[in-house]
Amino acid sequence: MAVKKEKHKMPEQDPKKRIHNFNEVPLGYDVETAIAEAKRCLQCKNRPCVAGCPVGIDIPEFIKEIAKGDFEQASVILRAKTNLPAVCGRVCPYEEQCEGKCTLLKLGEPVGIGRLERFVADYIFKKGEITIERPQASGKKVAVVGAGPAGLTCAGDLAKMGHSVVVFEAFHAPGGVLMYGIPEFRLPKEIVKKEVEYIKKLGVEIRYDVVVGKTVYVEELMKEYDAIFIGTGAGLPSFLNIDGENLAGVYSANEFLTRVNMMKAYRFPEYDTPVRIGKNVATFGAGNVAMDCARTALRLGAEKSYIIYRRSEKEMPARNEEIEHAHEEGVIFKLLTNPLRFIGDEKGNVKQVECIEMDLGEPDSSGRRRPIPVEGTEFTIDIDTALIAIGQSPNPLIPESTKGLDVERKGNIRTDDEGRTNIPGVYAGGDIATGAATVILAMGAGKKAAKAIDEYLSTKK
Amino acid sequence: MYRILEKKVLSETVKQITIEAPLVAKKAKPGQFIILRIDERGERIPLTIADFDREKGAITVIFMEVGKTTKQLGMMKEGDNLQNFAGPLGVASEIEKFGTVVCIGGGVGIAPLFPIVRALKEAGNNVISILGARNKDLLMLEKEIDKVSDKLFIATDDGSKGQKGFVSDVLQKLIDEGQKIDVVWAIGPVIMMKVVADLTRKYTIKTIVSLNPIMVDGTGMCGGCRVTVGGETKFACVDGPEFDGHLVDFENLLLRNRRFIDEEKHACKLAGVA
């Protein structure tokens, strides 16, 4: 039987309807579709997909179980390598990772590995209990700082190895960027909560409202714990550094998304945190976060939601799926356009952004063609809200408060490939070490560090 | 959960609460702030620390009821619990022996000024305090601050206590009388801090102000609290809340603090606390 060239289609909410709600956009495979998609897998001996996975999931093996209809076993195989399959199955950049290496690409589309991962995780959640075997206690204590993807992964793996783990979280809720950054319509918060419940069932304790670097210092944790993992993520948002950026109505993507996602401003005044966006919203940047901002703005009632980006469609760093969804929902892409300044009204609210058209020149240090302004093409766009989604620098609290911790010029904590910092017993991973990247890379870093910490603990007396 | 150990009503709209938060109390220093959230649907609001008791493990904050959250907080009783309480946040005041320091507090700004005055006195400074309020009923911590100051002046808008007029009038008088001043600390309404900073700029007296922009996380993540200082963007939560008053763009702070004023009114109205 010939293999179907395309992935089985993911059922999705109609774009016209979904821009009026915050419900999840892709609805997930049903059992029949999942089995059919799983049967597309060629079960290659050389497993190229596994090499593409930052956490090394045994991909052909879990897919094989789906094809057989044994979803429990598929889940066991998944969870052996990832503590957050329902999250990975939704937000991983599969096209660059597992699916990007799939042999089927030679014939057509790769196996829908992400969709299958999500299917298994959701299926098991719906069924209820996940059985957990607790290993024998090692008697060692590890402190994990930050309950985001890196910290949760590291904590889950360490617990599975028998160590006693406490996670310190600055916010009032777990998940980090999964909770404050990624919108409900892309990653439902109930899913994040369920994943966290699983990690807690592994024996991990999470303490909220503890700002490490302020409430307690790393040095103090070192006295009480045998090892420490720092996963505090990307902190300070970057701005465009143009005139008018501090006008009311100009938000960092972090502030806007935190208000809407974590603080649930989309349900104001039922929830106390407000957000105000007006009719015309411009998002600056073209990564996943920018797409999240532009699509969130539509759901909050924006009539026009622009993405303003200085390069062309080809250079946009967002996943294809996010860009497609944004197009479907009516986001207006103003490409090869660079903002020059924000113009405010008499009350100090932003009312316009002045932009200039760009042209692409020779490739720059990032390998992408350098955008060059085209003289005399200045124009303005009327806006009520500007969302700046151009990245962030590492959170400064721990680097600043930890004596002797080796930090790179940009403020990232310096580590080796396994997450070791220059202080014995102190590890770091995720955005705090690498700079802003993806959820799965943070998870991969948490996983490697857990392994290194386990080795360290077994040799430490 | 964080229990309210003590509550005092300082005036119709100003309340003082002491909260059990041992970890925060252990580290708290003058000039720092906390972020609290009342319940699951609450917003996160920053309040500057008015006092701390390391032995009791308690933090005291004083707040004016201006929006839905502060009004709701004002209705809470001793024994009630807050959902979240995180801190101490921000950079502590740089306390050292400067010589003569004038500490100026206006309205609820007097509350965070108190631990700073106390620390400056303990560091061996000659401390002159100037407290201002609209009227005598809104004046707070007069006795406490008097105890740790070498001199105390009071100014009220209506003259119901102390000198009739503004704190800046008292400061001007001190300068005119030839009082040597090494540093000024000014905490209060934005407009008060601006007037004080404008005055001391003329005499090149170093002036520290404590800013209170809108915040969400308070840990350097959201950038909502950004303020313009010396032409640069700073984050009040991790770079402040104290800044050189001569460099702060107070107009911008005023505008940014009004960002959600309509939503706030709406929320108050719906909650029946307008």
C-alpha cells in the first residue's frame, strides 16, 4: 500500500469564529485519524527524527504503539523522555526538528509527529490517572529556580532519579512562559496545569512567591541543597529604542501577554487586571511571540492588527503554522517596513507610528539579508496600541545577586554543554543561559542538566 | 496564604496592615517594595514597605484606597489572608553617612519614608524631616518619624497643622536660612517629587525620589514599570524604585500611571466600591 503523501489534516476552529474566542485553534486528532497518521511512519532503522529531538524521544517506538492502538504504552514511551508531552505536542517547532528530518519528506509531507504526541498526551489526560512509580529515594536534595519549561523538566527528571526536589517560583503560578507568554488559544492553561500536576505527582514540591536573588539568595540555597538548577528564563524585554516608546499604549510583548494570559485580562472585569488595546494594533517583530500578540489583539476586539517587520516573509522567525494561522485570521503583514518613531496625542497616548520602507541588501552576520531603509518612503499608520515583540535579555536578579557566578557579556549565565556553571553544584539552562529561544530547547537543557546533576550527586559524598 | 496580623485605620482612605511573611521580613531593607495579590482573580499590585519586623516575621504596608484592589484590601480584617505576597523587591536605599539629610514625605509617601529616616539616623546623619499632607487628619507616622529625626517640620495644605503650604516651601525656607544640606530624600505624590526635584536642582543638592509606576510581575520581566531617567529607559522594579530626582521624567510617569484609569473606575463601579 502506498503511503499517503500528506499528513492527515488537523481539524481546526473556523478562523471567522475563533477570532472572537480564546479557545484552542487546532482541535486534535481523533483515535481513527491518529492511528491512520501513525501508520504513515516507515519505522526507519536509522531514526533520523530522534536525532532532531532536543529531548531524544523514541519517536518511531511511540508511533508504533499508536498504530497498534496501545495509547497507554505510547504514553509510557513519551513520558520516559519528556515531562511535558501535551505542551511539546502543541508548541514545538517540529518542522525544524523531528519532522524536518523525517524520511517521508522525500515523498511529500513528514509524519505529523507533533500532532501524534499531542494526541497521546490528551488521550491519557482524558482517561484520567497516569500511573507513577516512585524510585527509591537517594537522600539528596536539589533546588530548582523557576517553574518554566527548563525548571519543570529538570525537576521532573531529578525526581524520577530519586532526588528530593523543591522548585522556587517568583510568580503565583507555575509554568513560566507556558503560562504568561503562550496564549490560551495555542496552549490552554488547563493543559499546563495538568502537566504540572504530573510533575508534582513525581514528588516535586513547588513554592510560589519566592524571588530567588531577592527573597532568598543562591548562596543560601547552596547551604541547604546538594545542587541547584537555575532556569529563570528571559527577563528584561527589549525595546526598539525609538522616540515615543514610553507613551501610554506601547507595551512590551511580555507585559501585554502576561496581562492577557496569566492575569486573564481578557476576562476583565471578572478578573482584576485590565488591558486596553483600542481599534488598531501594531505588533513589531515576526517571531512566534509577535504572532501571539497580533492574534491576541484580534481576539480582544482589534479591528486591524498589523505585524510590522523590517525583513521579508522568508526571514520571519515564527513557525509556519503560526504565520498561516495569523494570515487566516486576518492579521495584516506590513513587511519590509521599519518603525522610526511613535507619535502621541495630547494626553500622552500613542496615536501613530511613523515607518519607512526597507529593501534587502547583502547578508549580515545572522546570514539573513540586511534590511536597508529606502529614502523618501516615510509614512504613518494610525494605531491605538503598539506591542514590541523583538526579544528580551536575561533576567538580571540571579546574575547580580550571586557572588562569583560567571556571566557572559549580555548577562546570560555561562555554562558548559551539560549546564554546569563555574560554581560546583550550580547548574543553569534555558533562556537564562542561552538567551531567548524555544520551549523545547529549554526543556532539552533542563534534561541534560538533570543528568549532569545526577552524576554530580552520585560522586559527591 | 499570608495572614493579616494587624490592621489600623489611619484615615478614611488610608489603612495600615501588617502581614505575616517571614521570608520577606528576613531580607527587607528600607526603600524596597512587595507585590501582593488578594485572591485568585486579583491583580498584582506593588506597595512600598513601611516597616519590617524580622523577629515577628512581619511586613507593614500603608496604602491609600485609590482603585479596586486597594479598596478591597482596605476592607480586609485582621486574620484574613492574602493569596500572594512576594518580596522584598527593588534595590534598597543606599544608606550611608552623608552629613545632613532632609527627608520629605507627602501623603502616603510618608510611610515608605519612615524606615529610610530611621536607617539614615542610625547611620549617624543629622536628619531633618518634613512631612506634608492635605490636612492634619491625613498626616501619619508623625510621632514615629519625630523619634528618629533631629528636627521635624509639618506642612498642611489647609494649615490645620504646622505651616500652611507645601513641603517645598519648608525646604525653600531651610535653604534660604543657609541650612547646609547634603542629600534630600523625597517620597510622595509625583507632583510633589517633581516640585522638590526642580527646587533642589537649582541648588545642586542631590535628591533621591521613589517612583511608583504600574507593575505586573515586579521582577524585571514585563517592562510595564519603565520610566525615563536621564533620557534612558529604566525599569523601576529592578533598577529602582529609587532614582536621581534630577534625571526623572515626571511628566512621562504621570501619563503612564493614568494608563488604566477608565478601566479602574469601571472595576470600582462594578464592585460597588466607587
